[in-house]
Amino acid sequence: MDDQRHEIQRGWILEYLVLAGFNWVPSKSLLYHLRDMRCPASWKTLNFNLEYLEQKGWVKLERERTRGAEELPEEKKILAVVITAAGVDAKDARVPSEPGVKL
């Protein structure tokens, strides 16, 4: 069940980022969006999903870079997110569907 929920959340994240264009979006906005879509996530879950999408090359993340950043609370680790061209192509189904993201 958690895997399916994560896939749905990643799809909503990409949907929101496509609407934002190639502009940086505060990670808190994504948390609110997921809540509004009735698919809420914790900061830890949001960060996990964003890091997953980053590893696929679909988003870029702006992280806190201060000394000791790894010890920061989850809500302060990832500051903003922007979709990449590969992320737009994935959302628009221009590339074969990938497991792990419900588009």
C-alpha cells in the first residue's frame, strides 16, 4: 500500500511542477499540494519522493548547504524543487512509463 501511495504522490508532485514551468517551487508548496489532493505526506516522505525523482533525473533539488545540514529537521533539508525537461517528457508520456511513478 505504501508503494502505491508513493507512486501517486510522485505523480502529483510532477503534475504540480509541470504547471510551475521551469521555476523553482518551495518544497513546502508541494507538501500543501499533496494535502490538497487528499494524498498527504510527511516531510520525511516528501523528501524521499523528491530524492527518488532526482535520481531519475526528473527534478533538481536545492538543498540546505550549511555545515551540519544532514542534522537539520526534514523540513529544512530540501528548500526548493524544479522539474527538468526529462521530467516534463515523463509527465507528458513522451517516454515509456516507468515503475515507481503513477502518471
